Amino acid sequence: MKTRAGRSAPVLRAARLSSTLRDEVMRQQVSFKVLLLMLALSVPVHCFAKTRHYYIAAEDVSWDYAPSGRDLTHGHALPALYTQTRWNKTRYIEYTDKTFSVRKPQPEWLGILGPIIRAEVGDTLFVHFLNRSAQPHSVHPHGLRYDKANEGSLYLPSGAGASIAPDGTYTYHWVADRGSGPGRDGPSSVVWWYHSHVDAEREINAGLLGPIIVTAAGKADASGAPRDVDREFVALFMIFDELQGKDAGLFHSINGYVFGNLPGLVMKHGERVRWHLLSMGNEKDLHTPHWHGKTVNFENRHVDVVELLPGSMATADMVADNPGTWMLHCHVSDHMENGMMAVFTIYAPPRSCPVAIVPDAWDHVAGASAIRIRNRGLKPIRQVSILSGYLINVLQLEPLVLAWFSPGPLPPGREQPVAVGTELFSQGNNLGVVFFPTRILYEDGTQWKPREPGDCFQVFWRNKEHPGLPVLPPIQVHQSED
């Protein structure tokens, strides 16, 4: 029997069977590709997961809420109410290894906060805790996954890490699971709390608290920080109570500093900056952080105020594209009045300077009573006018009514000394002496002036190991209360 096409039935059946096998193979290939895709999607969690170790001690310390002794946001003395700004506190201090002998440096803007504990989703954390305090303490994390032994909180039933006695140690084991990381439409990293939870209210007020930052899987660098931002800041808005509710003991602080004494909130023009905002305390700790000069992206909307309740954690993004020194403060009226304010600085790229004040060691400059200036331009200079000041701290530039002029013409590429005397270097309460040009007059009659006071500055540090500054702090113009 022949088919219409002339082929036998068995041959047709074989062709149909071959087609069926071909379809099955194709289905299996598609399934295999889907499986490979699913495995690829799971790689960020499993392939990039790390085990991270932190060595943190609780230590009794002395803390000064206003180390300058001044209101640096307004350039005058602290309110008379605050006769004492230094108090005994307890803080979390990070060390480099299990010997707890070498402190790990932390950004000065963290202030009273403990070190940043970082994780990428999928990471395992081991926090090696040493209690050097006189009281029992613990480390309790928000947002991470842990079992009862690693909860770090004293209540019934309690786990092994609930209360660590003085001189005791405990290693907490936590996991940053998917529930620890950011949501689908949020930023690439989120902030959580950690704090002691033996007598939580007392210990938090003592200063035993710090931030955990968790970055989405596949979006972190080797340290755990998000790759899509250039700089992160953490800001705690909290009223610390040192005198059981008396006004003189209520310190309305940002990271433990009041009246503009918080250092280090400095960023470069154009940087992508992430702000992690925190609040702790009682019913008075209803805070509204507000940025001058910039808006932030918060919960997919542009704002310049974020609302915080006690225990709150929030994350907002900023593009630092408006150079200047701007205020950051709580917008609650009595919180402003009592010093819950700081400043942040966005600095422009360094300007090309026609003269350089030549770097030198403190002792050499003080001994010579002179600095050296160099003509970096192409035109001969007739005269350079120079002003000075000294840094009480990295937030406080005190001007002196002293000015100098270069002694004579300065050809291109040449240097000459400028006598400055010894008065600046005899001040015993400063970190360094600053010099900067205020006017350059060229032989052809043209002149150069700075865009801002302090352009082209040079600091001669008393301690040669002191880190440099990308930009000078605002000059303190002293104001009278009258």
C-alpha cells in the first residue's frame, strides 16, 4: 500500500516519530536553558557571599558633646545653660583583630556611634564582642537573621549572648538574608540598628549603639559598601539625657555633638551621597532632619525633610551638586534652639592656583619665621597678599588680623620667602596654621583674587601625621550676644 506521496505507511510513522523526538529534545533544551537562567539569577547570593568578622569592645569613656566649647554654627559662646559638656559614657569601639589591642580607625563624623557593621545579602557575620565596661552588656542587631543564642537581648527565655559580664567575651553569629536587604524599588543599601539590650534604655542613653548597613546581593564592593554611591553618611538624631530630665543635662545632638560640633560631613562636587538617618530615645525624640541647599531622594520622591520616630531607620540619596557649606538640622523648634544642628560641605574641584605656598614641616617654618611662595604661572608677579589663621579643630578656623606681602617681583617658576614671624606658631591651642593668598598683582597690572576666602590654602600641621583637609572650614566670625 502506498501513500498519496508514494511513501509507505511505516516510513510515514517513522517520520512522525522522528518529529516527536525532535520536539522532545527541543523542550528539554528549553528546560535546561531555563534551569541555567535560574542558577545564574541565584549566583549573586551564593557565589558572592562572604564571611565577615568584626572585633568590637564595649568601653567606658569620657565624651564631650561640644569639644570646641562654642556654638560653631553661629560663631558665639554656648548658651549659659550648658556649663558642662563632658560626661562619662560607654561606647562600642572596633579593633583590628582578636587581640583587641589596635583600634581600627573610623570616620570622625560617626561621632559617638559604634563602627559600621557591613554585609551584603547572603553574608555571614561573626561579631567578636569583648565587654571592657564595668556593667554587663550585649550586642543586639536589628534586621539580621539570628537564633536565640545570638539575639543579644536579656528577657525570658534568654540565650547565651543575652548578657556578657565585665571582662567577658562572646561571638555573635548573624546572617544577612533576603529579608535583611533593601526592597525591590529602594536604594541598593539600607541601614539597621545594633545596640546593647541588657538594660536597653539605660545602655542606649549611655552610648552603646551603632549602624548596620546591608547592601543588595551583587551590588557591594569587597568591604560590603554599595558600588553605586561615592560616599555614605550615618546621622543619629537623639536627645541624650545626663541629668534625669533636667534641661542642663539634655543634649540635643547629631551623632553625639551639639551646636555644629559634628566634624567630617564633607563631600566632593558631583558625588553620589547616601544618607542613613537614625533616631533613638523617648517620646521627645520626634525628629525632622532637614538639609539646606539640597534635596534628597527619599522613598521615590524629592524632599528636604524626613520624618523620624524613636527607633527609626531611613535612607535617602543626594547628588552633591551645589557647592557650599550648608546646615543640616532637626526642624523641631526646641531641638534647633538647643543645638541639634551641624553643617555639611560640598566642595568644588580644586582651582588652578597661580601661586603655591610651599609645604614644609611645622618646626622648620616656625624656626625660620617664614613661609615660601612659588610662582606657578607664566607671568611675573609684582606682589602677593597673604592672610592667615589657625585651626583650633577641623571645624574651627580662627582668623588673625595679620597680613603679609611678598617682598618684591617674583618671576615665573621662582620661589621667595615671606617673613611671617612667630606669633602664629606660639599659639599652644591649635592643630595647625593656615596661609592663603587674597590678591595677586602682576607686573602687567592685571590681578587675581580668590573665588572664596581660603582658595589655594596651605596648612602647616603641628602634628605632621595629621590628615589633610580638602577644604577649609568656615572662618569663625565671633558674634556677641548683645
